[in-house]
Amino acid sequence: FVYSLLQLLSNVVLWDGIVQEDKVRDLGLSKLLNRYLLLNILNTPLGPDNIEKCNKVVACLPERWFQDLKGGSTLPELLNFSQHLLQ
């Protein structure tokens, strides 16, 4: 199930540049990542499987979304995911 969600996130993010960025971020990050994927990731025991899922999420995210951020900050939609990564 989680790998289907990861594929869906990847497909949603492909629309970046075609559809307004705020719409893509809302659908991909606020709705898909924060509602469904993150719940699964947080309930996966720490270990290789959890790391693989997190890596796949990060690989989906367009670098240009982070270009204007100051060091040490992240997108508001990624705060919970970032906190999980720091743990």
C-alpha cells in the first residue's frame, strides 16, 4: 500500500511546472504525504524499511521548491516529516 502511495506522490509531483505549484504542493504534500504516507512511515519501526520509505519521499521532491529557503528551514508542509527525519 505504501509503495502505491509513493508512486502516486511521484506522479503528482511530476505535474509541477504544468499546474500551479501551490496546487501540486497542496495535493502532494498536505494531502497525500501528511495524511497517508506520514502516518504509515511513523508506524513503521525504525530501520532499513523506514529509511527506504523516507528516501523515496525525498527523491520525489523537486529541488526548486527548496531554492529560496534559508539554511536549516523547510517547507511548512514538510515540518512533521522533517521532525521524523531528525529523530
